Amino acid sequence: MTWQCVKCDTPIEIRFDACGNCGTHRGTATTVRQATPFKVRFSLRTLLLAMTLLAPTFLLSAKIWEQILLALAVGSIATAVGVFVTRSLIDAIYRGIDRWTGRR
């Protein structure tokens, strides 16, 4: 079995309490790992590639941006209303079943 160092991501055998590369202690590593459940890794190359791919979208006219933002706003409002209506219907169905079976 092994444990993985939080700082340098080196797999270390379970019998060792400290990392051989950076000196991180296993107790510190497990504490830090519990505090941060996941790591988001990105590189400068990925960031530059994403910016390069998104650059042509800034050449769009103001009307197109307005349409895009309006569609996003309407979509999020419709989603919220749909969730509320669905939850209300499910709640009403369960109340009807409870009344019909005589639980309330």
C-alpha cells in the first residue's frame, strides 16, 4: 500500500512517514487532503489555448451578445420555475396518496 504526497504527488510506501522528495509528513498530508478534497490542475498552455479559442467570440456584435445573455437568463429562470413546479406537483401527489391511505 502507498500514500501520496500532497505537495509533490509522489507515491510513498505506507511504512514511511515522510516524503523523500519534499519532506512532507504523512499526518500533515492527510490533514491537508481532508481539508481540500480535490485539486484543479491547469497549465499556462491550457489557459492560453482556451483564451485563443474564445478570442473570436469577442468579435461578435453587441446584439448577438445581448441575445446570448438573454437566452442564458431566460433559460435559468425557466429552469428555476420548472424545478419549483415539479417539486410542487410531486409534493401534491404524495399528500394525496397520504390522505387517500389515511396516514394524515
